[in-house]
Amino acid sequence: MTDEDLIDSEMEDMEPIQLARANDVLPIEIHLLPVASRPFFPGQAVPLMMNAEHWAPTIRAVADTDHKILGVVLVDSETSEEATTINFRRIGTACRVHRIHQQDGHLQVLVECLQRFSVADWVNPQTPFCARVAYLPEPEGPPNAEVKAYAMAVINTIKELLPLNPLYVEELRMFLDRFGPDDPSHLADFAASLTTSTKQQLQEVLEILPLLQRMEKVLVLLNNELELARAQQKIRRTVEEKMHKQQREFFLREQLKAIQKELGIAKDDRTAEIDKFRARLEKLTLTEQAGKRVEEELEKMGMLETGSPEYAVTRNYLDWITLLPWGLHSADKLNLKRARRVLDRDHYGLEDVKGRILEFLAVGIHKGEIAGSIILLVGPPGVGKTSIGHSIADALGRRFFRFSVGGIRDEAEIKGHRRTYIGAMPGKFLQAIKDTGTANPVIMLDEIDKIGASYHGDPASALLEVLDPEQNADFLDHYLDLRFDLSKVLFVCTANQLDSIPGPLLDRMEVIKLSGYIAEEKLQIARKYLLPRQIDRAGLGKGAIKLDVRTLRALIEGYARDAGVRRLEKQLGKIVRKVAVRMLEGEETPITVNEPDLKGYLGSPVFRDERKLSGPGVVTGLAWTSMGGATLSIEAARTHSFARGFKLTGQLGDVMKESAEIAYGYLVSHAKLFGADPAFFEKSFIHVHVPAGATPKDGPSAGVTITSALLSLALDQPVRRIAMTGEITLTGEVFPVGGIREKLIAARRAGIREIILPEDNRGDFEEVPEHVRKGLLVHFASQYADVLPFLFKAG
């Protein structure tokens, strides 16, 4: 027979629960059961739930006794199973065990709490705990007036608690079945057991023997419980009021909708949305595929609940489809004279660029439409690429939309997100089409040379479908999942350089190069466009400031020498702002700014005249940078004659280093041919330096220049004031280079009027505008021997 069977058999004949009798004789030595949750008070009948495996020996030991008395004591440990004798509190409650039931590894024990006791001595300090105890009798005799007053206060507080918590009603009924309201001791214990106070607070009540002090403590706990119950009731009432209000408003709203629907006054949200979409569709010419998809989505929307997530997704999808301008095209203004007038109005100079754009427009006029073209404007920053796109749109009378693709790394920006994603939306191109409201706008893709790639995909490859005239008539956006015709869109792209644009993408574009401005062009741009615009932005009158031509030229040469005019406009803005301050300080207008005043307005000049380096081994070369053309003074020097060698400095790239080595190799092998002593290179360590060492430089254009510098050093003859560019080979051939216009502009800026170019660049030179070529003496060389006659002074 198991322990559980034995316990059940021993407890079957136990007497039913009875009230404690005053003449009960309680044993001195009893088993103790620790409880960790809260103490028990005399007068209670409490069900206990305990772990059968751990406490079965204790319950069996109690069941073996005649008196069936068990001591229940609060412990300070987290659980009763962890309790040791040091965790037991000093005072507990003696209980008679009445019923035991075991189920699922737990013992359910009903105990009747009888009387307080204090632990006097431990008989068994291990499980099952057993101790010798001293009982603490309840006060006898009739209560005095003060105790009665406290008893009435306790009863009145309990009455206030009853409406706030219905559970108190049943517990009060059970108490009255056992005791009367004139039993203050049990009343105090019962009131304490009603509260949700902490176990430490309840144990304090259990340990207070003087009745008056105990009732004072209980009354404090009851009042705390009353305040807590009132706060809970208030919170519950507030929540219920809000719920009732919302429910009432919901029912009233539904009734209003039903009434309006019956009277035909208004429609419900779903019907109103569907009618709005159908009204939009009447103005559009959808493709067969798109029309079929729209009808399917409208039918689905009619069956969905308005509060469902699927309804919101479908509604947003239909909203996008019906907002796109299917079949809506603006009429082009195919007038070449008007286009020429708009371009001349907005831009000074750039005659070659304007000519290319007018040629492009003329072809469209002959065809009757302008479509299927991608223009790529390439040039340094600040030369007016973006504003030319605006002018093209204005000349055609089309809507204009610009967005920068620089730094885009996710192809979803181009082709849209799939509708499976939260927050999905179409790509930039369909957003542009929606914003412009026509299917044939001018869309400008700025900074296309700075587009990126990442693990999200390659946006440059995604652009191929958009920009290819053979494919974009059926452009498929991932979000829309419908074919949309982009063939009527005129795409204008801008870039600072061509190197970083993928070949397949560049192949689809018509490249128009914008070079930098020469000083005279900048002067006219500043007078006609930049200065008036800055004066207008500052809110000054037209005659508030005067800058003469000499001052503007000094401003351009000293503070804005780069290829574009953006820096020039910033410097003019700085001058205008300082003039505005002087006007507010009372100075009379017009305020004249002269050349000597520039330092006070703008500080020291940013650019200074390039040092005219001279002497044997010093030659001026021409270079191209992303900011336009530049001149480079290349220096060659013999550092010592202890050993033969060759050294390069100036932060040169790999290609430029190879070009210098080729120049050195070619000249060493042909020194005698050019009149130099071959023994010079046998005994010389030569150092070649390209100044501005902080600036990275690369490219083959300096080959001819480095060769000339080495020859000048070997012959010990200075080179004339002449600039040159060209790639050199080991056999002395001079190969063509790029950026001829920019290099010619850089030579003019440096005051150099004689230039040597590769013979193969003669065609590029002839395409340079006449005003740039004017006054320049250009020699062409196909071999390095052709360069030699122009290097040194005659005689």
C-alpha cells in the first residue's frame, strides 16, 4: 500500500468540520506545516494545496494522531519547500485537519483554524517538522466600550467594501454562520483576512495579542483596502463609460448609414470609394490588361470588409492605378524658333550644346512627335546641366520632374516593391508619371554617374529597361504588375563623368558634353543672370549695388576660377548679403563695389596666378579633371650622379606612372637622335615631380610633357612658354587624348597662347567653338619628333 492510499484510508473516518469548542484540549507537541503565501487566522476554514511528494510524510504523521492537529506557520522563504527552521515566524495558527484529497501529485487539505500558538522548542527540525508549542488564548469576557467602538468602525468599513467587491458578501455570510458580530477578536482576524495586504502586514496582525492594538492595525489595513477598491471601481467605471460611448457611437453611426442609404442621401464608405475609382476611370484610356485587372480588383473590393487589411491593400492599389495618366498626353509645342528663344533666354553661351538640342528637336518636329530619346548631359559641376533640362521641358511645353539617382542602391526604387511587402509602393518613374499627370513628361535623372549597387540589387541594370526605347513601351513595375508605356517620355540624364556609367546604359544615351566656361562667358553670365538673381533673392532694388566689369573679372580670376559658375554665384551672394547689412546700417545706395574692395567682402583670393616655373626640365602640361581643365607644371631634376635611377612624386596614378616610365625609356633610347648625350642618363638619378602633390592625378595625357621635361633637362635648355598634351609610346608615336576643349580653356586661363596637340585630335580641335580657339596657336604632332621644333627658343 502506497503513502497516498494509507493517507486516504486513515482520513476516511474523520469527523466532519465542526466549530471550535472552548473546552478543546490542544496538544503541546504538534507537527508544523510552513506556508509562504500568507498566514491563517483563527476562526477560518481554509483549503490547502501542497506538493504531495514533499509534504505527504507530514500529513501522514498528522493523520496518525488522535487529535489531528496541525500547526500552520508563515515562513520568509520564497516557497514552503525551501523552508528551514530559521525561516519560520514565531507565531502560527493551530488547525484541525478535516479532509484530505490527492490528485495529480498534489494534496488538497481542508483545515479548521483554531488558536494562535508560539513555537517554544523544536522536536524535529527536519521534514516532517515537529515542535513543542505554547498556545495563546483569545481575550475572554465582555468587550469594553473602546473595543466596541473599534468593532463598529471595522463593521462599517466592511459594509463600505461590500458594494465594491461582491466576493466580500459571501465571506461575510460564512463568518456570521460561525461567529457573531459581538466577537471582536474573531472579527478583527476575519477583517484582516479580507484584505489583500502583504504577508508581512498580515503576520503582524497575527502576532499582536492585545485586542485593541490588533483592531487599530486591522482598521488601517481595511481603510487601505477601501481606497484601493474605490480606485479600482473608478478605473472600471471609466473604462466601461468609454466602451459604452464607443459602442453607442458605433450603433448610431451604423443606423445613420442605414437611414442615409434608404433615403439615398449618402453611400457607405466602400460604395463611395468604388464610385470614386470608376469616375476616375472614365477619363482614362486603360490597356486591355489594365482594364481587366481593375475590374477584378473592384469586384474583390466589393466583397471585402472595410476594416480588413486586405481591403486597405486593394484600395491603395486601385488608388495608384486610377491616378496614373493612362493615355493622357500633353501637346508638344513643336516650334523651333520658340525653343531657340527659350534656350537663349535661360543660358548664355553653350552654343554647341544648344545646337545639338535644337537638332534633336528639329528631328522630332519632322516626325511630328518627340519620343524614344535619352539625352545625357556630361560636364563639370556648375555648368548648367540641370537648368538645361528645365529649359528643354519649357521649350516643348511639357511637365518636368527631376529626381537624383545618385546613391540609389535598391532596384526597388526604380521598379517598385512587390505588393507582398508592408508599405510597398511603385518605383520613382511611376511616381513621376503620377505627379506630372501626363504620360509624356520630361524626366531628369540627376547624377546618373553616382548610382550605386548593393545586395538589394543593381539599380543601373534596372534602368536599362526604363531607358531603352525598344523596351520601355512595355515597362513593368513590380507594384503595379501591369505594362505601362514610357516610350513617350523624354529622359534627360546628367553626369560629371562617363567612366562610372555602365557601358550598356551609356550605349542607350545620346551624349552631349558641356565644357567649362571661359572668363568672358562667366563675365556675361554674372552680369545677365547671377547678379540680378542674387539681388532679387535678397529683396534689394535693381540699382542697390554696382559692380563694374573690371571688378567682376577680378572676382572671377581670384575667387571663382573653376569650370562652372556655382562658386561664382555663391561669391556674388556673399557680396550682396554684406551690401544688405550696410544698407540697413544707413549707407546710401547705390553701393559700389570696386576691385580693391573684394578682399574686404570675400577675404583673400582663393586662386592666385599660377607660378610661371621656368628653367631646364620644367614644362607646362594640360590635364582634364572632373572640375574642368587644368595646367600642370611638370618638373624634372638631376638629384645626383652617384648612380643611375628614376623617381616619380606628386600622388600619381598607375596609368600616369606608366606613362612617365615610357617617356623615360623612349628618351634614353633616342637621346642621341635629339642631340642629348646618352652618358647623361647613364650617370644621373633623375627625379620627376608633378606639383600639387595633395591632388591625385592619373591618365596618359602627360606622356609628351614628361618626355619634353626630360629632354630639356638633358640638353640643359629651358622650354618656351608653350603647353602640350598627348600620350607617348615606346616608339615615339603621339596618341590622342580626351578633354581637348577643357584643356584649351585651361591654357587660355593661364595666359598660354601656344599649344601642342596630337594630330589625331585635330578633329576635336575643329569642333571647339571659335571664341575658344581664337588667338591660340596650335601645333599638331603625330610623332615626338614633330614636337621638338617648337620646344626651344631659336638660336
